[in-house]
Amino acid sequence: MDTAPASAPTPDSELRVTAPHRELLDQVLDKWSLSVLNELCERPSRFNELRRAIPEVTQKSLTATLRRLERNGIVERELLSSRPVAVEYRITPLGKTLRRPVDVLLDWATTHMPEIERARDAFDGE
């Protein structure tokens, strides 16, 4: 009898990536989201602090990224009672749960990068 929880994949289980999964993963694992999450895992930050920490991102892209992450419950914004009023972004408890799966993916990429590079070289050489 299978004692694994229903949500835990087994080695022989079918991989199902539905439209909602794809949409969520596209929104939380894209280039700028990972950079933002990396910064916010360290400490809460204001918008301009994030811009300085990720100089390649445009203001428009950073704004859109923060809104997507906030909409998905990964990041929250807090209005600070300062003059002028400022906004601080922080990772939510739900957002913190992304750390482990992202680390697993990065470890996988690091471990298999030599194989991937060889495959790319072979493909590009054809």
C-alpha cells in the first residue's frame, strides 16, 4: 500500500504541469523575481534599494515584478510612516517556503552544468 502523501510525487508518478502551475511558476521563478527574492530573503527593502541592488532591472520591470509577487502572496508591501511616505517590501512566510525548492533547482543546475554544457556544445556543433 502506498503511504506517501497524495501531494508527494513518486518516481513513477506522472508529471502534470497544468496552466495554473505554469502561470504561477512563470511569475515567481522568472529572472527578476529570483533576483528580488534573493534580496528580500536577506532583509526588507525599499523600492530604490532594490533598484540599486539589481541595477540591470528597469523601474517598470521591477514594479511589475513586485506586483506579481505581491498578488501571489510571496511579497508584501508595508507603508512606512515617514515623510515622505515610503513603501518597504518584505518576503512573506509563504515566500520563505520557496527558498528550499529554489535551492534544490540551483543545486541540480550546479551539479549537472558540465553535462548540460557538453550537450549544448554537441548540439551547437551539429
